[in-house]
Amino acid sequence: MSVLPSGPEPVWLPGNVEVQVSGETFHAAAIREADRHRPPGVTDVAVLVLEPNNPHDHSAIAVFVNGFLAGHLSREIAGAVQPSLIAFAAANCGRTVACPARIIWHEIDNQPVAQVVLRLDPAPLGLTPDDFRPVPEIDRVIQQHLQRLDITAPVMTGCDTAARSLLRSGKTKTEAKTKLRELLRDQDDGVPTPVDGYTVADAVAYWLTYGLRGRDEATVSNYTTLTKTHILPTLGRRKLRELSAEDVDQWLTTEAYSRHPVEVQPNNG
């Protein structure tokens, strides 16, 4: 497991902006060590470390808690705030940023799972709270699924082999499952959602509030109506972490073909 590299003492920037750390599941052992090394009654300390040589993302920002690597800021947040952290370090003799952290343990499938949340003041970095509240993959996933509801189903004839193959679930089912996996992956990669009790309706409400910023009023109204009409009645009460690929696949198929019934023509050949 990785430990905090040596360097100048970081600048302490405690605040009220909560920042969800990403990838805790890959650093469970280190987080347990961080938890164990915290003296009783003492706040966990997180240090942000730039990783310009990270092979996966040159904008990566590692998060060390009590000296142990607990995860990273999400890709969306890191890309937005990295320039400010570089400028801050340059103006402060190479010192990076430290802030309070909180390690929260949840039980999922009878296994302990850690959630790490930072409490940071972004103002000294020249940033705002919104810079730490990204709308990740959920924006694209919901938009693409809504758009697919308007795709007219194929007319089935005895000669249209491609259309019959499509209806038999090939591309539709694969894409639905892929998008769901991406959505659930983003929950582990920094979506600011609690593990327990967070429903599809909560995710949709978050997306409508933050994911449509900058869109015109007609677009916002259209997506609001579509989500309330087609997503929330069926999936709204489902817990996001319990939602399966089959649930999304069934919803997508039911909605698409209820709006555009398939016309099956007899095979006269």
C-alpha cells in the first residue's frame, strides 16, 4: 500500500464543502490502516497530492488519509481543480492542501465497505463549491436512454433478418446493461451519493438540478416531464445500488415498445 510521500507541510484548509473520494474499494486495506492509526478523539487528516505521472490520468489527484492512500478525487473533479492546486502550490513554496476527512464504514453483501468524505474550503484555491460537485456519467446515461424511447421500433417482415435479430435483444440488451454498469461504476468513482437509501428518484432529482445547468428552459422542462412520466413511476423507488441490469433492460424494452408497438408482418415467402 502507498504512503504519503515526504514534502513540505501542507496548508490546512478545513471547510464545509463535502468531497467524495473515489476508488475506496481498491484501497480497503490502506483505509483500515488509516482508521487504525487515528488516535482516539482526533480528526482524520486528508492530504491532496498531485500525480502528473499517473499513467491512467495526468490530472490525477491522490487522497492520503492519515498517511495512507485512500483513493483519488474523481476524474471530473480532478480535471477541473488540478490547475488551481498547481497554482496554489507554486504560490505557497510547494505546499499542497490538507483538510479534515471522515471514514464511514457500510456493510454491503455482508462485507465492510469504506466511504471517505473530505470537508474542504475551496475559497483559498480560487474555487467554488460547484467545482467539487460534478455530474458524472449519470447525465449521459439518462439522456441516452430517454432519447432511445423515441426510436421507432422496426417493422418485422419475413425477409428482414437484421430487424428480427435486433428485436431478439442483441444490441438493445447489451447497451442497456453496459450503461447500467457505467452508472454503477461511477457510484464508486465519486458520485456524491450515500450508499444506503439512495434511490433512482434521488439520482434523477440530482441530475435535473445539476446536470442541466446551462440548458434552455424548454430542454429542462422536456427532460423533467420525460423522467417523471417514464422513469419515476417504474424505477423511482428502487435503491440505486440494488438496481440490476435486467431491471433497466426490462424497463427500457417495456417503455420503447409500449410507445412504438412492433408491427409484425406475415412471412409470405
